[in-house]
Amino acid sequence: MNINECIAKPDSPIRSYWEYMAFQHVDICIVGAGIIGLSTALECRKRFPNASITILEKAPHGHGATTRNAGLACFGSATELLHDIDVFGSDHALNIANERFLGLTSLLKRCAPDAIKYEPLGGAELIRERELQYLHRIDEVNAFAENITGDPQTYRIVSAQEQQGLGFSQAVQAVIVNTYEGQLHSGYLHATLESLARAEDIRIEHGSDVLHVNDIDEHGTLLVSSQHGEYTLHAQTIILCTNAMMSKLAPELDIKPGRGQVIVTSPIPDLPFQGAFHIDEGFYYFRSLGDRVLLGGGRNLDFEGEETFEFGHSGIIMEALETMLHEIILPKKEFCIDYAWSGLMGFTPDKKPRVSSLSNHVYCAFGCNGMGIALASRIAERIASLLEDS
Ligand SMILES: Cc1cc2nc3c(=O)[nH]c(=O)nc-3n(C[C@H](O)[C@H](O)[C@H](O)COP(=O)(O)OP(=O)(O)OC[C@H]3O[C@@H](n4cnc5c(N)ncnc54)[C@H](O)[C@@H]3O)c2cc1C
């Protein structure tokens, strides 16, 4: 046998014999180390204590939505819920909102609130002229939300005096609060989930870009690109958790990317509010970040343009965000923009997540529709249960 035949023997020539023997075959391989991938790995560990579990992630810290979001731990503003009732019907809307509420409860059980800097400051919504129609439906949304929180007064319109203290512009005609919501630090959330995963003997291989997934008779195969070259990996079960990028590995799935853009102000002395807020049926969202304000959204200004896999900014949306800060949120304050970034969400047509098997060895879990902090834990529980039952 000549030397070339020897080197060619393992199908991953960039791996040593040791690496090949230790890492080439795993029981469960998860693609994507976002909040769903990490939560799924942890749920799998609960159900399969002896399984070898590896997560392949193409970027250093993840490069999608989990470390680029706004950190709102919310289950739905009043106008968003009413909108969903109108568009999808009560049962469907209740299912979406209830899954978010249960997901937040699970997340806070999994991650110590201090570790992820969870602040139960409540969520609120700014009502302007165009949303006034919803104000008259506060009893309806409260009756709906009682099915979720058990509280007949989940949503409350604040008094005129309380509203004045928040410092918003005169264009804001009312503020509706929901004390069951909160906010957290998305970077620490990601780091906490990674630590929990490592403590459970789950390997996380960063810098591993999965190019292709194949299902052959006895196992699934992944073709992976790394800075040292390409290699293959075999897994009894592959779970795709790549969110907005899902269609690159499984083009048949009904998910579309949606870019989200975020800005953060300079510190603002005497910031008049704390907590998380929504405007325009949730299309804009902002929160206190210490003495700064984080604002994101505006995708509805250009749905088509924002249906992209490209990170970056659009002039029209950045301008709208800055205008919203100056004219509505902080009308009497001076500040500049210290940070700006974007991330990619994944949207399904009916706003529901997808958890399913694609073939014998390949599964998928995705579709948080911009609410992954709330939904990921439930999605992870569902995919792990599906594996257990199959
Ligand atoms: C700007 C913005 C603001 C948001 N604000 C909030 C909020 O306040 N509250 C809230 O609940 N939700 C918010 N979201 C949504 C939330 O962040 C997402 O729903 C959630 O993070 C989705 O998690 P995920 O694990 O499905 O996806 P992701 O976090 O996108 O993770 C997918 C991972 O897969 C990796 N990957 C992709 N393709 C491959 C491949 N081929 N090989 C290997 N790895 C791959 C990516 O690098 C990525 O790390 C926001 C999203 C954005 C973009």
C-alpha cells in the first residue's frame, strides 16, 4: 500500500487518527449554537444521558439572532395580540402567546436570573393616534391574556400622571403596561447556555460551517468547512437549528430571513423610564440599558428589502429609528448613537415554529418569528420529545 492510499483512508484527511476516532461519529449533532441549538442540546442531554452530543457553529459567538437581539423577555404587546386574534383567530393566537409565556418560564428555570441579568421591569406599549382603535379593546385582550397569566388585569393603561413621568412626546396618547414581562442581557444569556452545555459534556465546535447534510441508510452525514479545510462527520441524529439560514441546508422549508436593525444611545442623564416598550404592533421595540436606550425595528418600512441574508444597515430604517428616538421616545434629551448592529431573524408564514423530522436521521427546529427568547425553550423541549418518541 502506498502512502497516498493510507492518508486517504479516513474520509477526513484533515483529522488525525485520534481526532477521527474521538470526534468523527456522534449520536446527536446539532447545527447552530443559537438559543435554540443550545437549548435543544440541553434538552437532549436530559432525555439521552449517555449520548455523545456535538454542536457545530460556524461563527465565534454565533452569528444570527441570539447575540444580536434586543434582550426583551416578552410574550406579546396588547396590540400585537389583538392583531394576531384578528388575523389568525383566537385559538391560533392563544397558542402562539401561551407558548411564549411558558417558554419564558422554562428559560428562567434553566438560567439563573442573575447570570443572565434578568430584570423583571415589565413591558409596555406606546399608543399613538393610529393605534387608538386598540385601546377600546383592552377588556378583550385582558380576557384573552387571563388564559395565559391567570390574571384578569394583565394589561393596564397607566394614569396620565404616570405617563407624563415617562417623558414621551405628546404624540403618545396612552401607555399600556404588562408587569409579566422583563428584559435580559443577550450576551450573558448565550454565555450561560454555553457554560451549561459544556458542564453537561456537550461539545461545541465553533468555526464549523456546515455546507451540506445528507441522510444515508445507517446515519446522517455532514460536510463541514473549517479554517483548516473540509471534513465530514457522521451522526445518528442531526438537528438543524440554523434559523434564518435554514433554507441553505433545507431549501424545502417555509422560512424567510428578516433582518433586524438595532441602535443604542449614549448614556442619558436622568433617563425617565426603565423597562421594555413596544410601538406600532411590536414593529418597533426599545428598552432601557442602564442609562442608555436600545431601539430596534422598522422592518415594516421595507419588508422586501429586509428579507435578506446580508447583515448591515438600510438608510431608510436607520433614519426612522433615529427619528423615533428624537421625536417620540426622548423628545427633550440630547444624545448620540454609540452602537448600531443588525441580526437575522427567521419568519414562518403563520408565525408558528416548526419542529419536525425531515428524513430518518435529520430533524429541524426553527421559526421563533422574532421572539426567540420566549420561544426557544419550548421548541427545544418539543424537538427532544420528538426524538424520544421516534
Ligand atoms: C435585531 C433583533 C432583535 C431581536 N430582539 C428580540 C427580543 O428582544 N426578544 C426576543 O425574544 N427575540 C428577539 N429577536 C429574535 C431572537 O433573537 C431569535 O428568535 C432567536 O435568537 C433565534 O434563535 P435561533 O437559535 O433559532 O437562531 P440564531 O440565534 O440565529 O442561531 C442560529 C445559529 O446557526 C448558525 N449557523 C447558521 N448556518 C450555519 C451553518 N451552515 N453551519 C453552522 N452554523 C450555522 C449561525 O451562525 C447562528 O449562530 C431579535 C432578533 C433580532 C435579529
